[in-house]
Amino acid sequence: MEAQIIARACGKSHVLNLEPEDLCALNIEAAAMAGVPLAGTNWIPGRGES
């Protein structure tokens, strides 16, 4: 149920419609492990600046 609420908050009708672009992390460690941007930025820790 919570995942469905998150999906709807992203404008998706179902959890299966979520895409990697819909994800972000709340701390640097989680962003680095998951390979997603830190919340509020486009920065992904551990990736080059290219």
C-alpha cells in the first residue's frame, strides 16, 4: 500500500510504472549504493563529473 502511495505521488498509476528517473536517495550512502541522485540534486556519488 505504501509503495502504491509513492507511485501515485510520482504521477504513476501503478508501482510497476515507476522508472529509475522517479527515484532519489535521502543520504549520500544510499545514493552511492543505489546509483541514484541525492534528493534535490542531479549528483550521484561515486560517478564521474562527465
